[in-house]
Amino acid sequence: MAYPLTASSLDKTPLRPEPLAALSALIESHIKEQRYPGCQIALAHDGKLVLDKSFGMARIGQAHAADTVALPARSDSLWLLYSNTKVIVATALWKLHEQGHLRFTDKVTDHLPEFGRHSKEAITLFQVITHQGGFPDREVPSSVWHDHAQVRQAVCDFSLQWAPGSRIQYHGLSAHWVLAMVIEAVTGQDFRTYITDAILRPLGLENDLFMGLPETQQSRMTYLYEPAATALKQQLRDESTSTTWQRAGVPGGGAYGTARGMVALYQMMLQGGRLNGVQLVSPRTLAYAIQNHTGDRVDEFMGMPMHRGLGPHLRGHSVGIRGLGSLASPRAFGHGGVGTSYCWADPDSGVSFAYITNSRVPDPWHSLRLDQVSNLVHAAL
């Protein structure tokens, strides 16, 4: 199926070109400084794709047996989305909620009865998706990812670190393994299959967003790096060589995709749940999901209020915010990927934006550059 957004020109939008030129120059300076090998950005406005640009290298080719050929980043390159994946999973949950298959006020045990072990019987889906579940650091070992019966057993065996609902603390991977098992319990399908068939394919995004990377798409995958400890060089991360990781579609951070795929997904949200001629979810469902459900309570992992919705988070009115840009409208919403990326949408302007790189860079530089990048787009509005 063809990509769902019509290509158009920046000249036909109200966006000012000077800040966007500065954004390209900033990204090029990052690559020259070896902050990351490659990058891809996309910008959509009122249902049209107005910018789709790739920079630098998808694979650098170095002294590693798996990375011997240098490849430039291309428009169809697939990037590890890390926790941008959470918004894709959330979209599936919104659809299931609208159809009456679940409610966010449900207890997890309404769908996974054995999840009640270790005093977890009262935890709700709302608490899980807003990072209030009480088990932020629990893990599902990669050795069982291929067997979802074992994955279900692993999440049901999670123990609590603190009382559910008493705190907000980002659950990097644990919460969304639980939510994926709920999707499977409700639909009777592998969560990856359900998300592909019910969300990505109807939207025309099955060639741009992947919950589990098929072997046939391996050649499009950018390699993921991280800064070397002793020099301004990049070293290959395990995600680049682990087919277990690539095929698992880890629901909290394992999807692969393009920047244009992510801006199209967010355009669906900006257009009242409609894209590619398909009304995926209703405007009322989106209004319910994309609102600040956690107020100005501090996320103890992030060290600031994150204004959590049921998937994305919002800019809100706090002095600063992670990733969305301090200049963003209070209604802007989105999500990021650890050390690499951020994608967001602005209901006030009709703009969605994605910025994805292929090196996992630590803070504080990571957060500082995200603010710069997003603020240049906001300055163009």
C-alpha cells in the first residue's frame, strides 16, 4: 500500500524556512562532530508531508565483523524507534477501548487473572500506561521473548517496588510487556500481528513502521551505535546484531520505522483519528487518551513533571519539558526514544515532526539537543 500522506512543498505552508535551515545546519554539525553517524527528520502539516530528509550514514563500516560496509542514510532507512514504540502500542489500546474490548479503568487481572500474584491484584491499566504501576525495573528476559506464554508468565511474576499509584516513575520496558499481554488476551492474536493488521496496515504504514523487523527488511535497517568511552568514535550496540531483539518487537522500545512513518501516525491523531481514508479511532477517544492525566506530579525517573497521557505525554505549562521543546504549545504531545529521538504533534498548528538518530547518546547532551531541535521547528511556526 502507498504511503498515506501526499508530498507537498514547505513553500505552501506557513512555516518559516530560516529556522528549518538552521535545524539542518545543526544536524550536520552534530554529524561532523561525530555525535551520531546519521539522522532522519520528517515534517508534516495538515495532512501533507512537507519535509523528509536523511543525513549522514546508516552504517559506518568499521572494524567489526558485522559492520564492514558503509551505507548512507536513505529515505527508506529503518531506524530503531526505542520508546516511540510506546505510542504505537497505545494506539492499539485506544482502538480496543473504543470497541469495548477493554477499559483503562479495568484491573490488569480482568484480562490476566494470574497477574494478581505478589500483591498486584488492584493495579489498573490506567496505572500501568501512566507509569504508576509500581514495577519500573522489572524485566522479561530475552531468552523467553520467542514464547509469549513464557512472557505472560514472566510479567505475572513481577514483584512490586512500591505501592501502585503512589508514585510516577518511568517504566522503560516493563509496563508495555504487561500491556502487550493484555492485547493478546483480548484479541487472541500475537500483539505484533494485531498491531500490524489493525493499526499499521489500515493506515498505509506497514512499509514504514514495523512491530518486529522481518528478515526481508534487514537491508533497510540502520545500525545503532553509542559513543566510545575513550574517544569521539562510535561503537556498535548489540541491537544492531541481535535478531532476537529485532524480531521481538519489544513493546516498550523495539519497533523500527522511518521518520515519515511517525509523522503520519501523528497526523492521524491531529486529523481526529483519520488517515488514509480510514477512521481508525474517534475524536472523542483521542481527547480521552491525549490529555494530561498526571498533572504536575514529578516523574521520579525524569526528574520533572511529564504530563502523562495514555501513551504520549503533553507539554503542559511547566517551565521545561523533555523532548517536546520548551517553546511548544501546552497542547503539543509526543514521545521519545532513549538517547536517540523524539516525535511529536502540535494541534495548534497541524504540524507533526520526527527526529531520529542512530547513536544512543547519554544525558545531559541528549536532552539539551532535543530542546534545540524541537525549538527550531516551533520557531518556524
